[in-house]
Amino acid sequence: SDLQVCQSKGLTCCSRKMEERYLLSAKQNLESNLQASSAQLKLLIIQNAALFQEAFDMVLRLGRNSTLTLLREEFPGLGSGANGAVTQLFLDMSLYILGSDANVDDMVTSFFSRLFPLAYRRLLGNGAASGISDECLHRMWRDASAFGSHPKLMMTRLSRSLLATRFFLQALNLGIEVVNTTQHLKAGRECGRALLRLWYCPLCQGLLEARPCKPMCLVTMGTCLGGAAEVQPHWRTYVEGLGTLAAAMRGEQDIEAVVLRLHVTIRMALRHIVGAKSRVNAQVSSMCSHTPQRKARAVISPVEQTLVIQPVNFDPDETLSGQRREFIQSLRGFSFFYGNLGETLCSREPAALPNGSLCWNGQEMTD
């Protein structure tokens, strides 16, 4: 016989060409089984990545709407310029959790830099004060501590909560990449020959009902899944780390808790500047009265158009923290996924029948 793998002492039903076809089929069978075995895990991560991305977007929309409502109802004199500053801030936050290179402190600084000239001229009643340029006002609000400690508090809370959210989404995407790599694992030469011996060589001896012996199946899968087995300790660390991150996303690291109360911090900042009117006016007069005034030009930013507040469906009982706990609990069921992958694949194969039935050990039928 010119067979390369399925050699036997007696007659064979296979030709070299049939063996080559069986070899190809064995590799395809493994790849199909890998995809089927990891489909549930992949679906779990993909669905939750989409769910949390949508939920985080919803929280940001709701926070934006609450802030716009605050400005409209309590500080209507600020006008559309303040709306534009709010919209830009929330747009920056949305891009940040998706991985932009933006700095959270810079976002908050930019927001208050845009807000201060409006507050100075409209809330403090200064109007287009002679000799006071917007350029100077943009710079000096921090030196004058115009908004008190509220910008710094806002920076701290947003930095922590947005960074945790960003890491969480990145971790989910990493999990998807790992599972995708496993799903598309290709059988090498030795793996293909071992699979051929496991699944198809008995056919060449006319043993159409033969079932692989479990120990041989596990050894074969070990040959094919050596790389996957090496992933197991890293995978378990990943699952545990994601669980730790999810558990830490509370208080100042919970985007839901921080963003849905952001309008309160902004209200306090605006009330602070109104309460410190005399001091702020004096400092502005001292610092900005002699700066050269540039000719003002009306430039309307795209985000300063008239804004319609879109309603957001939000169920306070269905909190993000509860959804995270449920997801992590499900994911922990896959903590040993890669370590058990060989066992999982072997369990997909029809096992030898009970009551002392024989099984295929790679060379012959045995008990």
C-alpha cells in the first residue's frame, strides 16, 4: 500500500488519493468544530460589547440633555454659545471612550474657557465691556478661580470614569480578537495526520461504525491545540482582570454615576461665579483691561446651532453596574475555556458505546 498514514497489516479500502481527501476533510472538520465550540463565547462577548457601547452612548446623551435643560431653565441668558460648549464637551467624551488621543483635563479646560466669556458678559451683566477681549477671558478664568474648585472636581471625576469605561470597551474588543484567532486556527502537518488517524483511518479498514477512544482523542487534540493550551493561563488572567475592572467601576469610576450628575457640578460652577461677581469683575478688569482687543467676528461653530433635546429611553432599574455583573458572571463560566478545549472537541465526537463496546485507538479496535 502507498498510504502515508492509514497503513494496515491487512487489506485496505483506501487509495492514496482517498487518503489525501480524508486529510483535507479532517482539517476542515477540526476548523468547523473549533468555530462551533467557541461560537457561544464569541457571541457573549460581541453582544455585550455592542450592548455596553450603546449603553455608554445613552448615558452620554442623557447627561448632555440634562445639562442643556439646566442651561435653558436656570441660565437662559447664556444663549446658544453655552449649548455649543456643552455639545462639544460630550462629543469629546464620546470619542475618548472609543480611543481618541484627547486629554480629559483639556476637554474640561476647553469647556470652561468657552463658558467663561459668556458667563462674564451675560450672567455678570458686563455686556460687551470696553477693552475686554474674549481672548483674554478665555485665558484668565483659571487664574481668577472664577468657577471655584468645580472644574478640578469635574476633571478628576471624568478622568477616572471615562478611563475605566475606555479600558472596559478595549478589553471587550481584545477578547473578541482572541476568540477570533482561535476560531481560525489552522491544522498543521502533524495535526492533520493525527486527525486523519483518529477519524478516517478506521474507514480504510472497513470499520464504518468505529468510534475514537477518548484518551487517543485527547492526545490528538493536544497535538493540534498546543498553542491554544498556552493561551489558557493568559485567558484566565484576562477574565479575572476584566471582572476586577468591572467591579471597580463604581463611584467616581462609574460613568453612569458621574455623567448623570455632571449638570449638578456645572450648576454649582455657574452659581459660584455669580456669587463671586465683585471679585471676578475686579480681577478681569485688572488682568484684561489693557490687553489689545481684536476685532470681533461672529463665527458660529457647527455645534452652536439651535439644539433640539432628543428624548432618551432610560430605565433606572436596569443599571450598567447590574449589566456588568451579569456579563462577568457569564464570562467566568468560560474561565477554563482554552484548557478544556480539547475535552470539548472530543465530546463533540460520537463516543464509544457503553457496555464494554470497542473503540478505535489509532491502529485497531480495542476495549
